[in-house]
Amino acid sequence: MINLTINGLPVSVEKGTTILDAAKFYGFPIPTLCHKEGLSPYGACRLCVVEIGEGSAAKLVSSCTYPVEDGLKVRTASERVLKARRIIIELLLASCPQSKTIQDIASRHNVRQQRFRQEYEDCILCGLCVRMCKEQMMAGAIGFRGRGQNRSIGTPFDIKSEVCRLCGGCIEVCPACQTRCTYTEPGKAICGGCANLAPPCIEKEQFHDMMCYMSPCVACEIKKA
Amino acid sequence: MDTKNILDIIKKHNKNKVSLISILEEIQGAYTYLPEKALRLLAKETGCSLTDIYGVATFYKTFSLKPKGKHCVSVCLGTACHVRGAQNIVEEFKRELSISPGETTPDNEITLETVNCLGACALGPTVVSDGQYFPHVSKSSVKEIITRTKGGGRSIAAEADIRIFPLQVSCPLCGKSLMDHDYIINGHPSVKFNVSMNGKKVWLRMSCLYGKHTVELENQLPPNELSRFHCPHCHNEFPSFSTCPECGASMAALFVREKCSWEVCMRQGCQGHILNLDQINLHKKSDKGKNK
């Protein structure tokens, strides 16, 4: 067992536990976005930052990837943590404002506006879908490609993967719905759900406004009516 | 694309996932890019998922999924080069080659690239073509770089390589010069003589740079066939003293400074050549060839 203090409370947890798990176990809430039980920790969204150490040695770490240490002093809601978290939420909002998940997190942390240039990305590169596909669905059909500004998620060579079983797991976990319908380009489609239904909306432009519609793609029909 | 070749490369690394980057580097070395088929084969052989391999291949700038040209020109856009106007150099290259950075000319000759720093900031603006550095490049020297890149190939510039030097050649029989001062190859007067094969007679011009192997023919001759070399002035066949160290065919001797001989393989396409510095007696066959 390892002894540490979380927000001043001395606790002891098993070796190998992450700070996030320990804090959750003792009832200290830490918001997460790219963390999901059953998937390996990734530390991409940085929403789960906590402060460890004291004085000038204090630093911010992502609690989902940091294993507990003996004598560790963790603060999950210090001034510095809250400030960093708000900035992270603002940045997430700036890149993906249409995401329901991110909007919810923002509202829970009382973030009402953001100060950065507004973009309308459809992916925050949290890697949830990649891990879902690889670790839970044992497929590995999608992955990260490129780096820096050009980093994106998708299938190799942008063509339909042979190992994809159209399970829809990637769309299920996506907080920003990166894998939105691409039926207008069937070769790139991941789910193919709407292709089976042969919807009358193939040529329609409305596709661009839509987020995700896994189960029967009748979104455009509803919109029309 | 040769499947066996790629399998050999993968086997060399014991089909090990850990050496993924080395394998990719070797495939890129063999094909100038990473063919999709090769990546799929690699995934199958190493057990690594195609997604991961594709991720690595797109992550590093060294790897290219598109075929590259024969020559690669990289323009440095690092801070030092940038402030000295590297952007203008890029524009000039774009205009001259009519391609954007990252693209290859339609004839598959030159790939234009921009790089962030070549580590030669004092020489800026710097351009590297096939490993050769061009310092203090100005807009006006862009054209020359392109010509030199196209002509020089991957070899070092002729003037800089001590193994390549110009020779003055004459016919060993009539003693008349074989140099054609009106026709320049590789920046030097060319050597001109006649070649016959199966009754067909054409002229041949070759670079007078020893070791350069640039050859131009009036008409295409079948490769790997033996031909005969004749003097254009006295129409006699050049004498032969030695056999080619590369392919074993007999070689034609041309006189250099009227005493030594430059012997060239008469097999079409063979690059075998010898510079024989022993004084040659025309009537006594000498086999003492001194290979370069």
C-alpha cells in the first residue's frame, strides 16, 4: 500500500493506482474527457490536471497517467489547477464548440466564453476512438496520422479498412464526433450505416451541418419534415 | 514493385517490429518512396497493424508515400536563410520548375522541398541538391542549380571530384584530334568518332571527362551488343590492346597526348574504361592495363 495525501486527507491506495483512480475512490471529483474505463490512459486532453509537490517544486501533472508515489501531496482543486483547467476548457471550446460533451464540461466549470480564435474542428485528437478500436474491438482500423498541424485520425491511405467491422465503437465514444458521416465519399465511410438504408439525401449539402447519426440515418428526412 | 526484394529487407531485420523505422528507411531507399503494397506486406510480415505503420510513415518527414523524382532539391527556410530572402528563392524555383514545394516535376526529374534548417546558417540562403550544398544562392543562380542537378545526377560536380578530369584525345592511327569543340558535353568539348554495328554506322559523342560516362549517340543501338569504333578522319578501326575489366569485351584505344591511351569498352552500355599511362607501341600489343 502506498500512503499519500489528497487535498490534505491522508489516504492509502494500492501500488500502481493512478492519482485519478485514487482521488475518485476517495470522492474527490476530477473532470476527464479522454479517459474511459477499459481503455488505457492516454493523457491527451489534460483536463484532469492536478498539482503535486510543494512550494517551488509544485507542478501540474495529468492525474490519469500519473501513478501514486509514497508521500505524494496532491491538490485536485487548488487555485492553479482551476485556472489551468479553465484555460484548457476554453481551448477545447475554441477548437470544437459544437460538441455537446465539451459544452457540458464548460458549463459545469462555469466557463461562459472563450478568448481564442474560433475554429470548428470536428476532432480534438483525444484518441478515444483509436484506443476503442484497438483495445476493445481488437481491430486497429483507425489510427493517428501525420503530426503537428496535420495530425488527424483515420484509416491508412484514407480508404475503407479491411479490419473495420463497422461496429460503430469509435462513434460511440467520440466526444466531438470526429467520425461523422462521409457517405458522400463512400470509400472513406467508416460506419456505412446510412449506405445500407439508401437514404434519399446523398447529394444533399446538409451533411456538413450534421454531427453524428449512427443508427438509422434519417436525420435529413426529419429535417425536411 | 518487387515483392521478394521487400521480403528480403524485412527478413534482414528478423521480421522485428522494433526495427520498423529501419525497415521503412530501407524500403524508401530502394523505391524513393513507401509503396502502399510494401506497407501492407510489412504489416502482414511483422504482425504490426497497418494503422501503426501508416502512423509512423506519415509522422516522420523522411518518409514519403508519393514517388519522388530522380533528384531532390531542398531549399532551406530556416531563420538565417529566411531573413536573407530564402522565400524568394523558393518562388524562383516554383516559377522555373512550375511545381510547388513537396511536388515532383511531371518528367519525374526533380522533387522540390523546403526544409526548416540545414545547419549551414552562415552559408545562407542555402540550397541542397542531391547532397551538394549551394551557398549564398541568389535568384539568378537558381537556373544554374537546376541545370546542374539535372546533368550532374547524384554524382559530385565534375569540377569538385579529382577522379573526374578532362582529356584531349586523338586518333592513334592518323593522329588527328577527335575533339569536337563546337559540341559541349558536361561543360567540355566532346569526343566524337564513328561506331558501327551490323553494318549500321552512327556517330558517337562522349564526354571528354575521364570517368564521367556521358555518351550521346546519333541513333539508338541495341544495348549489350559489341560494336566497332572508327576514326572519323582516316576511317580506320581503333586498335585494341586490352579487354574490358567489367565485361571482358575488347576495348578501343584512343590516344592521349600521343603517347598514352584511354581505352573504352566497345560493348554498348558498358562503362568499362582504362587510362593506360604506359607508352604504347602500336605494333606491339600490350596487356598492361592500369585500371583507375
